[in-house]
Amino acid sequence: MKLKNNPENYSKLASFTLRVALAIPFLYAAVAATLQPEAWIGFMPQFLQNLFPSSLLLGAHSSLNVILGLWLLSGWKTKYAAALSALTLLTITLTNLGALDIIFRDIGLLLAAVSLALLHYQK
């Protein structure tokens, strides 16, 4: 694919790249949490674990991750998918600050989601 020096082509390629970069971790987390729930339940806030069974929490979170991953890949209403992704990643980061050595990557993903939303803000 030749991009021809057209800024719109580069914008589309940047959007696609950011969408894939965000979708992969969401989809991976959904599959991993389903296959090894014991490794993922510790990232759920304790107050939620006190209110709901862990299988329900992980199932709901995995479902959200699949929806976000597929939505991002679809390219449909990208600014909303990116905004919801950013909100999800912000929530994960804030509720797991004690595990910053593990979740520090989520900060980069959060900023990528914000960048994607900004890229599509006027579209």
C-alpha cells in the first residue's frame, strides 16, 4: 500500500495502528482471565470482590474487554470506543496503584486511547 504524501492517509494508518495496539491487550486480557481466573482476580478492587462473586466480576470484565477489543478493531464510532477504553484503563490504573510494577504499561495504553480519541474528535 503506497501512502502517497497525503496527510489523510497517514491519519487513517495512525488510527488503525492505535486501534490494533489497544485491541490486542483487551482481547488478551479477556482470554487470559477466562483461562486463569486465579491469576487475575487479585486485580479486582476488594470492595467489588466483597459485593460480587469472583466469577461474575471476571466474566463481566472479560466481556467488556472483548467488546472493547472488537469495537476498536471495527473502526465504528472510534472516538467513543477510544474514550471508553481510556476510562476503563484509567479505572484499572487508579484501582491498582499498589501494583504499579505490573500495571505501569496500562498508563501508556491509556495515553494511546486518549490519542486515538483526540485523533477522531473532529471526525
